[in-house]
Amino acid sequence: MKKIYYLKTCDTCKKIMKQLDLSDFTLQEIKSEPITEQELIELRNYVSSYEELFNKRSRKYRELNLKEKPMNEKEIKQLILDEYTFLKRPVMLFEDQVLTGNSKKVVSEMVRATSDS
């Protein structure tokens, strides 16, 4: 499966997605079509933890003062399901891997993955 989870109002997502050949990808805008529990579980199967999919840079994270609260995997998963802003983005599901976030390394891997397909 080839899929991108993104937020259409996120300038970073827009900038990254412009660099990618997404012709073979399904796009899911997470505000209008929230990620389901099954989709989140599927993503989790490719990464080491829900925390790897969790956005600690969101405004909501700071507002709720979550940095000060130790959270387990179950709590992190529920936060992502409850509030789209907690899913690190963009998230690319590509064959047998998940790439998430906007670091230079991850974006380079996304570009490479879409150009090879």
C-alpha cells in the first residue's frame, strides 16, 4: 500500500508533498478524514512505538502541558485518535515502511521512495 497522511493547512506538508511523485499514492487529509484506530495500528506495526508517530511540536501539546506528564503507549495512541494534530506529519506508508515527519533525512527518503516507484 502507498498512502500519505497529511494536513492540508500545514505549510510543511504542502512543501514536502510538492517534491514527491504521488501519482500512485492514496492521500488522506487527517482533519477532514481522521485516522482510524485500524489505520493507526497498521502504521504502528511498521515503527517502534506510537511515540514515533506522535507530534510533540503541536500547539495542543504545549497547551496541555504534556511534556510534564509521563505517557504510556495506550495514552499516546488515544491522543492521536482523539486529536488529529497529535499525528506527526506527513506520514508516508510505502510498501513495508513508514516515514514520518519533516527532517531532511526523512524527506530525502520520501523523495527517493516516490521516484523509485
